[in-house]
Amino acid sequence: MIETELAAPDAASRAVTRDLAAFAVNVDATSIPGDRLELLHLAVLDTVGVAVAASREKSGRIVSQYAQAFGPGSGATVFGCPRGARVPAEFAALANGTMAHALDFDDMHTRLAGHPSAVLVPAVLALAEEVGSSGDDVLTAMAVAYEVVHRVAALMGYPALFAGFHPTGVWAPVGTAAAAARLLGLSIDQACMALGIAASQAGGLRANFGSMVKPFHAGHGGMAGIMAAKLAALGFVAGDDAIGGPNGFVHCYGGDRERIAEVVEGLGTRWFPLEGYSVKLYPACGKTHATVDAALALRGECSVEAIDRITIDADESVADVLPYSRPATGLQAKFSLEYAAVVALLDGKAGLAQYTDERLADPRLQDLLMKTESRLSPGNTEEQFFVNETVTLHLQDGRQLTNQVAREAGDLGQEVPREDVVRKFRDCCEGTLSDAAVDAFLAGWETLATMPDVSAWMRGLQGAGADSSDSPDACPHVRSDAL
């Protein structure tokens, strides 16, 4: 056997893991800035809504079926399924987290190169329901998770992205483990182990963008973090420098170990940035939103029949993230600049109904899609914090109509008012939850910070027309005999 010499752990790298663990379990909830809590409160509603909407999708049905077939029991609610569809928290985090990202309608944060809430909201809610945590506990655990994620992602988020990983799947287990350590009341030593166990479950490949596996990265990350914390609580042991060590999490995903001390600088006093966070109004990759806006601005200036061809000028950095110039499925269409322009021009909107296999198959849409091309050129290379996309309609009479949208990549074009997030939630729940259930959930959400136990509130996310059976087969999404 060939032996290789590994770099020895050092005090600094051990300190990073331990400092993160100590922060997770000991941070004073009153030190969390109010504007961060407001953001997290809004993220709960937005994320739950898009997850409920995805419970009707094929990927949502499959992952719900899996969770209930292999993890039945009293614990946490699987969103959109009837009463009795409750499973251990880690399985609920898997199902609900996957659904939260399945429509690509969940929020995003540019500085993370990913989607924090799709992972952290379902996981925290699931474990909080299982252990009977308060609403204040939920928001505090979410703040802990967001902070840990932002600090590790600052060093390895974009390096991991450029290496072909999906950053959301990379940092998801670590952030969730920090939140779970808080909710389970772990000691600092146990929280260190939880972070180490979680770090070894990190991963997710960009090769799976445009498939069901991309949202699975979010669900799996939530499941892995909860499992890591529960194992640590039972005495399972990991390395004590798994986050900052020379062969640890940050280093292996491309982070600069020379800067490892930055991970814990100001921990507990300097909180994660609000800049770069956005709620989505279109259920597609955020890199397509500027093109949607540009196309919508041009709509009405000419008839579709007058268009000879369409060009989209964009930064070449979008090529790997948006590889589908001719998407074959509604999922792939979410990662296509060409489709984004065409469907916005034809429909005048880009909602859930625009990103389906049925809409993609429309002959008129396909005809215009074949006349559309992207022209990519070198542009911003510094962490992809800027987008500059131009849609040009080349008309049959020789005229050209052009609209350009240039902005921060995390800025999806407008501040989303609170009432719009509430409206989005209602729209997402239509057809799955009754009007009474939606109203009840919203009423509970308004008072989340003072709710003594979130368990009953979470059970309100069970689907309309539910019965009281405890059998997984009570859920219309599940047939355990098919597995």
C-alpha cells in the first residue's frame, strides 16, 4: 500500500471548527440584528410556499414517496401531504428541501453562489417540529445557519462553483448541522463533531443542473446536517479540524487556507450581509432573469410574426450555468437564456405555467426558439457579481429593437414588497392547501417570533382533503409497494 503524508492539523484550523461550534450553541439570540431576523422571517414564508407548489411536481411526489416509505413515524410534516404523512426530521428535510428548490423559485444569495433558504428553512422547521421548538428558536437557529454558511462560502463558494460543484450542495450540510446543534442543545464538543460529520457529506455536481438532482442537493444537505447532529449527540466522532484543516472542508473545495482565520473574525458581532439576497419572481435560474426583464420590455413593440431572429448578448460566464440553448424539458428550460427570452415575448410573463413540458412543446414557441441564439463574450470574471444581458429583436423589415439590463447578479430587478411575498405564497399553495389552511398558516407566520411551539402550526401544511390515517399510503404521492 502506498502511504502519503498528510499535512498535520494546526491550532488555527482546529480553532475555526471549534469557534463555529461554540457560536452555534452559545450565541445570544438578542445579538442578532433585527433586519436579519426580518429577512429570515420573510424567507420562511417564501420557501414554504415554493415547496408546497413543488409537492405537485413529479420530483416532489417521488421524494415524498421515498421519505414516507423509508422514514415513516411521528416527527415532522411532509409539505402538501395529508395528515399522517409525518416522518423523522431528516427525512422531512430531504423531501421538503428538495421540493423547495425543485421549481427554482426559491430565493438566492449571490455571495453564497447559491440558495440558502431551500436548504435551511425546511431543515430547521422539520427539526423544530420534531423537538417542539419555539418560533424564536427557529429564527435563531436559522440565523446561526445563515451566518456559518456565509462565512465558509466566502472562501470556497465560488472556487467550488468554478470547479464544477453546486455550492448549495457543498455548504448545505455544514450550515444545517450548525442549526441542528443549536436546536438539539448540543455541547460545544458535540457541535464540533456534528460539523465534522456534516463536512464529509458535502457535494453536488453542476452536471446535474436541469434535472431532478439539482434540487436534491438542497434536500440532501438538510438531511445530512440533521443526521450529523443526531449522530454527534449519540457520541459519533469526527476529526476536530474538518472545517479549516489542511485536508478539510474549506481547503478541499478550493478555499484559500491562508485566509482561514477570516471565517471566524467578528463572529457573533458582524453578521451576514443583506446585499445579494433576492426573492425570485420568476421560477428559473437567477442568471436568466435579466433576459426575461429585457424581453418583457420589448414585448408590444412589434408582433411576433415580424421577428426574423433574436439575439441575446451575455457574459460568457453564464455558459456553464445555462447550458440548454435548445431545452428538451421544462426543467432544462429553467437554465436557458434563449427560452427565457422567447417565453417572455410570447406570454408576457414567466411564471410556473411557463416552465412546463407542455409549454415547451408548443409549436409556435419552438419555431421562435429556433430563431434565437446567445452570443457570449468575455466580461466580468470577479466572482460573477454582475450581469449584463441584451436582447435584440431583428425584424423582417431590417429594424432592430434592443433592450439591455445590467445590474448586480443578486439584484433580480426590484425590491419585492412583503405583500408580494404573501401573494406569491397564496399562489403557490393554490390547489394543494385549502384557503382555510393558507389563512391559518399566514396567521401563525405573523406571530412566529412569539410562538411557544411550532409543531401544531407546521401540521397545517398537510394537504387539503387529508384523512387521519397514519399509513404512508394515505398520501396520494405515495405507493410504498412500488419501491
